Amino acid sequence: MTLLTAGILIIGDEVLSGRTQDTNSNYIAKNLTSSGIKLEEIKIVQDQKDHIVNSVKLFSDKYSYVFTTGGIGPTHDDITSESIAEAFNKKYEINKEAFNILEKYYPEGEFNLSRQRMAKMPSDAQLIYNPITAAPGFIVNNVYVFPGVPKIMEVMFSNVLKNLKKGKPKKIITINTNLYESKLAPFLNEIQDKYKECSIGSYPYFNFLSKTGGVNISISSWTMDSLDDVEKEISEMIKLNGGNYSIV
Amino acid sequence: MTLLTAGILIIGDEVLSGRTQDTNSNYIAKNLTSSGIKLEEIKIVQDQKDHIVNSVKLFSDKYSYVFTTGGIGPTHDDITSESIAEAFNKKYEINKEAFNILEKYYPEGEFNLSRQRMAKMPSDAQLIYNPITAAPGFIVNNVYVFPGVPKIMEVMFSNVLKNLKKGKPKKIITINTNLYESKLAPFLNEIQDKYKECSIGSYPYFNFLSKTGGVNISISSWTMDSLDDVEKEISEMIKLNGGNYSIV
């Protein structure tokens, strides 16, 4: 089975300025991981056409799936749709189905030119329906285009996910311990060398109030049937070194 | 005056798997913006040497400053330092100052080989001191290398920031209104066309409890002396269209 991969492209001046904390990529990341799709890269770019065009092309060639969020609203700074049309040499034009959806959604006389802009997409785009504020996202080739508002994006993404081809979910176990990373390191090295099919990561943390810290050790694998042996070996090692551990 | 620019490189399998919500880039982003340094790109890559090497080279050529977080701990999956050495064709070797700092920090006999690994850096690296857990970050050329643990990264970053060359801070005003984006769009288009030196962004939000939404309109400029005229024009426009507004 070929591994399914993904890249996320966040289109967002507001994230780059620090005004907004991006949470969309974390939401998508979690869902991809549990669906057996390996997220390999996240990129946050400016609201600039050439940057979006180049990144979309690159990601579309590299990954099984590309997810973009942001820049499909009605204002002048919403340039995602036309950028994606350009990336795939498609016309940027009114999508009739999207136009009809939006026309029905707005009170008579309020479906103005700006709002009509939200119906403009690359030709032959397949719509992603928006059950909350009507304005749809869309799919072109392997690129899935979502709005930036997290609550709306999340509902639309979870609908799209149902129809995505999934892989074998990545197995993950996380072990928490009060031992320090540098104490654990030589032992984790050895265990990693023994089990090449899994990836052992160690993520230290530090609590400023209590002046104590520890490590979360994550064992993960896309291919192993069970992580039990690795888990057991790490837990034993922690005990032998006088530490506490728990599975989190 | 040339505009100072920056790129952030987050080295983090744990972010890509969705296990960790990255907050480091938001912390750095806010501080850069208020220091007059324009953050142009954030990239989150896997803990893989070739990815890190290529991204560091690219970013170092493109931006005035590059900031990386993650992957400088003592374990096998910490490969940032050796990757950066490779990116700049430098030796990856024990930094004597870092070695001495770490040797003093650990109780006698506990400065083991794994811990000594944290003293290995590209040759001629300049240290970034770590007042919390001792293990330093470092600077090579225009690349600033920080650990991934947010609380530690933040303290170290704010010390580094004091010595960075800063630009004229970007001016930003945010106006909140209860009007919808698609209502505002044609007017914002016109105002944007009139004031080319600023960037007007509109960020819709939606509250699911109250089923109401609105827009935050952000006016920003790296070059204008005052945004007052733009702010006034937008506020008047909102009033004329029957909306409320407030400066946030």
C-alpha cells in the first residue's frame, strides 16, 4: 500500500502578523493522522498571488492531498480562488451551482457584485458545501480549498474527510515520565536502533511554577502491527532508572 | 530604509501529527511585527535532515532573519544543529563555551554523552543563552536557533530580540463591526484603491451560540505616517450602512 501524504497551505497575512493564532492546521493535522494520511508539511504564506500559485503547484505535485484555508471571501484581499485557477491553467469564472446557492441564501436584492465574487472559481471545480454561511469551498485536482474561519472550516473539512481515501492509521502511544530527556537519551537511542519501523520522539516540557519538568515519549509507526513491545521496553527502562511513567 | 524581513522554520513531527499545537510561531510573529520586521513565511517541516537543510538555505537567502524552533535536545531525533552545519558547510563539533556551561549545570558524573550532544553545533556559532535549562541555542549567519519548549524559547527569544536591528513598526488599526463582509466588500475595495500604501484586510468571524457574526477590519502599513484618514473613512462608511463599529 502506498502511503497517503498531505500538505497544508495557510493563506494568511493575519497569521504572519501574529494577529491570529492559526488553529486550522492543528485541526486538519489531527484528523489526517487518525485517518492514516501523513501530513508532511505546513506552510503559511502571504496573501500574494505568486506565492499562492507557486506553493499550490509545488504541493499538488508532491503530496496526495493539499488543503488550503483562507482567502475565499468576498473582499479584494481574497485571492485564493483566482490563484488556484492560475496554478492549474484553468479559467476563473462563475460556478453556476455556487451562484445559485448564494443567490438563494441572500435576501432579494442583497446578492451584490462582491458576494457574487464568492461564486467565482476555477472552471470545473467541485463544490465543498458550507452548511453555515452558504459560500462553498471547492476541489480542483488534489487541492481542497476551505475558508479561514475555524468553525466553518471544521464542519466543511469533516464532511470532506468522509469521502477521502484513507490509509492505515498511524499507531501512536505516548508515555509520560518525570525523568529528564538527557537522562533518557542514550536508552531511547538504543531502543530506536532496535525498532527501526517505529519512530520514537521525545518531547520535554517544563513547569515554571513547580520548577519541575519531564518528557512525553511518543512511539509511532505507520507499518507495525503493535507497539506493545516498544512500550514495554521503554517503561521498564524508565523504572530501572528510578523514574515514574504513565501512558497518556 | 530597506524593509527587514523574516522567515520561521518550525522543526516538528509533533506539530505535523497534530499532537502539539504550535504556539512558537505566533509568539515570534507578534514580536517581529511590533519590532518592524516583516514575517513573510512560516514553514513546518518533518524532523528530516534534507528537509531542514534545504529550508534553512532557502530562507537564509530570502530573508533578513531566520528563526528556527525545535530539534536541539539530546536525543536521536534532534538533528537541527547538524542540519544547519551542513546547510552552511560548517563543521558540526563541540562548542567549548556550550560544553562548559552544560558541564557546570549538571551534577558531577551526570554530564553524559547524550547531554554532551547538546554542546555540538556548527563551528563558530554564537551562543544564545538559556537561563532556564542551560542548554544554549545559537546563531549562524542570519539563522537563530531556538529550542521547541515554548516557555524556554520565549525567554531566549526576547533576549535575542533586544539586540536585533529593528525596523519602523508596522502601523495597525483594527475596526470591529457587526456588518457582514460581503456587505462591506465593495466599499472596502474603493477605500483600498484610494490608499495604496496601506493594506486593508477583512477577517470575518461567526458566533455559533448567538448565530451572529461580523468582521474585524484591519488597516496596516509599513510606510504611512498615520492611518487616521483611512480609519475615519471606514468608520463613516460603516455608519452610513447602518452598522456599529469599535476600535479593537
